[in-house]
Amino acid sequence: MLKPGGRLICVQPNFRLEPRRYFDDYTHKQIYTDVSFRDFLEANGLKVIHC
């Protein structure tokens, strides 16, 4: 949960750039690209400032 005016900074693997290696890490449960992750955040009420 973020406080009003709080910031969330994310670093994530990008499936679009490395599809063959994406699941080499067993913790990667969901596929996101730079576009789909931004859409996910905005759909959940967050304002994306920089991507």
C-alpha cells in the first residue's frame, strides 16, 4: 500500500527482450513486457511517470 503521493520504483525482466531466458528464473510467474506492466499498473489506479 502506498501513501498518497508515494512512489513505487520497479525493476523487472522484460519478456519482449529476452523471451528464451525469461523463465530461467523459477520466480518468474507472470509474463510482462514494458508495455503490459505499465498497462497493469495503470489499470490498478497507479499513474506511471516514466517507463
